[in-house]
Amino acid sequence: MVAPDAPGMVDGRKTLPDECKALWRVAGPVILTEVFQFMIGFVTAAFVGHVGELELAAVSIVNGVVEGLAFGLLLGMGSALETLCGQAVGAGQLHTLGIYLQRSWIICLVTAVALLPVYVYTGPILRLLRQSPAISAVSGRYARWCVPQLFAYAVNFPMQKFYQAQSRVWAMTAISGAALGAHALLCWLVVSRLRRGVLGAAIVGNVSWWLINAAQFVHIFGGSFPEAWTGFSRKAFARLGGFVRLSLASAVMLCLETWYYTAVIILVGCLKNPEIQVGAVSISMNYHIWALMVTLGFNAAVSVRVANELGANHPKAAKFSVVVATTTSAAIGMVFTLIALVARKQLPRLFTDDDLLVKETAKLGYLLAAAVFLNSIQPVLSGVAIGAGWQSLVAFVNIGCYYLVGLPLAAVFGFKLKLNATGIWAGMLIGTILQTIILFVILFRTKWQKEVCYQNKETFDFLGLGVVCVLQCKFHGIQAGSLSGPARSKARNCRRAPFRRQACSAESPSERETR
């Protein structure tokens, strides 16, 4: 199976084994990195759980709500690099990666400062939401001590995308694995032996995340990326407007997806006698999260592959990457789906011995299996959107499918029809199905040859750091009049040679320096 060349495409042939190898080169280590970094919070909660129930509840609220909010926003703001760095690598513009990384640091650090009041006033916010005064007080102290982690996220996420765009992820994985080991040891020493409680746990978390950052700083600045990292530059402060727009679109898209599941749990918590219902949904979500970690690896991999191929003027290869990634992730998702179906009565026993809770969780087994399968496909499609720079479009799709269809149906099924947690999960599932169908339609209707020229024009030109019009402008339907200045005349030259087998750069390096 080979991805054929489009007219004018440069060295774009990919065989199935080649594409699978390229996908797994990113997906494999990204999956491990996701697991290692997720386990940092899991280990913290495990040690704090031995301190007391109040402390565990406080840490769980901060990890799930406060840090979940910050994590989602900062990861989204950093995801602009998946589009920009990925396309820059494909276009051979490696010297721009360091500039993009520094711009992303600036934007993410400003975002972290904006989120600072949430950490400082966690206690009053939780009391305003009618949480227990005791839990709110402990959560407030813990959140204030976690402020260094907030800034660690802001620094770390852009570096993750920097590694991923170049398909050099194993160093990041090894660093995260070593940090997890150090974190477990420090938690045992500080929380268990020295009995420093939740404040000790917060300090250990800060140390672990900044150890990850320090190791990645050394790796990047130490010469491992001589072409991509050439030092700090004032250019990072130029043309931030376009970068902010793309970062905001990425953040909105990802946050709308993340908050959808949070809203589902909140709805379940509003049911009468919610303890059993919330427990059943929480157990199902736990399994769902572990399955989702594998899919998120393919989300990162396909965004890198699509961005690389679009940047390299290989539209057919980009389309081929989408097909291979979606098929591979769906096949793995089917394995998790079968496990959810076959072991729907046994899986809850891993979390509880309460027979009633096991029974309620088993009722969700079929819906859980459907959700697991859909979410083996949907994040991959979102990864394609990030790689191609369609974040704004997908954000609108998410609003319509999740918040105008999924959640209202969940409320009707759960409360009006009195189907409880099963009805709420079914409504959530309908929203996900609709979103997946729409993304498939968008992909099916995409003209990948035009997408190559459009993405280079829109993404690289407004940032002033890359090629603008690639392939043949006339062949791809991009009018030279839509460009400006030197770009227009060079695009006209490109149109006079509609089958030339080379990309045309609308700006020379000297012109870029002048600008």
C-alpha cells in the first residue's frame, strides 16, 4: 500500500510499513510519557490517602478541578506548536523552531500568571461552590503551595511539542520515567517518613515537575538540536498576535473536549442519592482514561505527521497518514472495547467491593464500551485538526455537538426520563457520535492539494518566519492577489510554471530579516 504522488509533489511516497513506523516513533514514547506524568499525580494521591480522608479529598479536588483547569488551558495554549513546528519541520525550516518555542513560552507564562488567582483563592472559590469548609480550607493551602507546578506546566508543554514535532521523543520519555521514580521516593520520604502531609506532597510535586524541566533544558540547550535551537532571540517578541490567535483556538478546542466530561460528572452529582451513581461513573471514567492515554499518543503522532507532510508539500502523504493513524488507533481501541464488554462485571471489582456499586457500574458496561471505541477515533481526528491548523473550526463543532446537543440530551435522559447515570452517559455518547461524524465529513471533503498551499500561506506568512506559497498556486486555486508585496510577484512566477517540481518561497531570507 503506497500513498501516490500528486502532480508537483516532491518525494511524497509512503508505504504502509514506513508510515506505521513513523507513527509509532512518536506514538509509542508519547504514550509512555503520558502514563509517567499521569502517575505523578496518582502517586501523590496514593501517599496522601494514607494521611487521612480529609487530606485525600482536598488533594483530589485540587488535582481534578484546579490543576485540571490549568493543565487543559496550558496544554491547549502550547498546542499551537504542533501545527507550526510540525509544518516547519516538513518544510525544512528548522531554524524557526527555537523562535516558535520561545514565543510559546511567553504566551504560556502569561496564561499561567492569569491563572494565578485561581490557585491563590481556591479556598474561597470552593466555599462559594458550597463545598465543605474543612475540605475548602485544606484545598486552599495545598493549591497555594502548588503554584510552582502551574509555572512548570507553562514551561514544560511547549517543550513537549518541540520534541514531538521533530519525532525525537524518547529523551522526554526517559526524563519523565526517571522523574516518576524520584517522585515516588521523595513522597515516601517527605509524606510518610517525615510526616509533612499535604504541604510536603505539594513541595514534592513542585520538585518533580521542575526536575523534568531542568533535564529537558539541559538536553535542548546542550546541543542536541543544533539546527532547531540557536539560542534566545528578540524575534520571539515579534508578531505575537498571530501566534496568540492560533494558541487560543487550540486551547478552546481542547478545553471544550476536556470540560465536557467534567460537566457529565457534575450532572451525575446532581441526581438524587448520587453516591452510587457518581461512584459508577467515576469507575467507568477511570478505565476510560487509561484507554484514552493510548489514543492520545496517536493524537500527538498524527498531528506531527500531518503537519510534517503539509509543510513538505506532500498532500497525498498527509491523507495517507490520517488513514493509517485512524485505522491503527481504532484497532487498538477495539481491544479495549472488547475488554470493557467481556469484563464489565469484573472491572469494577478492581476499584470496589460494594456489590451495589459493582452492579450499577456493570450497567454502564455497554455504553462504556461504545465510548471507548469512539474515543479511539475522535482524538485522532482532533490531532489531524491540530496538524492542519483547523482548531477554530473544530472548536465550533465541539460547542455544537457537546454543549448544544450532548449535554442537553444527557440532562433530559438523566432527569426527565429518570434514566439516571445511564441516561446521562447516553446523552454524552450521542454528542460524541455527532462530533465524530462531522469530523469524518470534514476530512472526507478536504482537498489536500489546496490545503498544502493554504496552510503555508496562512500559517507561515502571518508569522513571518517561513515559506508562504508552496507547490503551484494556479494548480491549487490560490490566487496571487490574495498575497501581498514580494509574495505576489513570486506567486505569479510560480503560476507560470504549473508543473515545476519545487516549492516556491514567497519571501527570501533577506526579505524576512527586513520585515
